[in-house]
Amino acid sequence: MSNYGPRRIHRCDRCGKESAWGPNWSWYGNEFDHENDTVAKFCSEKCKAGTPTPLAIVRAKRRGER
């Protein structure tokens, strides 16, 4: 546990891995998506590179489909 409370668990939108945010994680989206938790999250560069359209993930999350 950090000084800010328990660590949040994130899920990779490519492979489904679940873990706390770490140095290999990245996200795709804008400030609106970040505030609304509709960003696409990736646990590694391999997962990010293997996703042809991260924007499609963001759009699906905005519509509540993911």
C-alpha cells in the first residue's frame, strides 16, 4: 500500500493482464478519456504495438461496450 491508499489494478486492453500500474504500462486517449476512465491501457510495448487501432478501443469504451 502506498501513501495514497491501496494501489488500483488495471487491465490491459490487448491481452487482459491485470496488475498495478508499472513502468511498462502505457495508455492512449485524451484528457476527457483519462478523467472518465475510457483510455486504452496496455501492459507492454508489445501489446501496444499489436493493437492496430487503439482509438477503436477508446471509442468502444465511450459507448460502454468494453
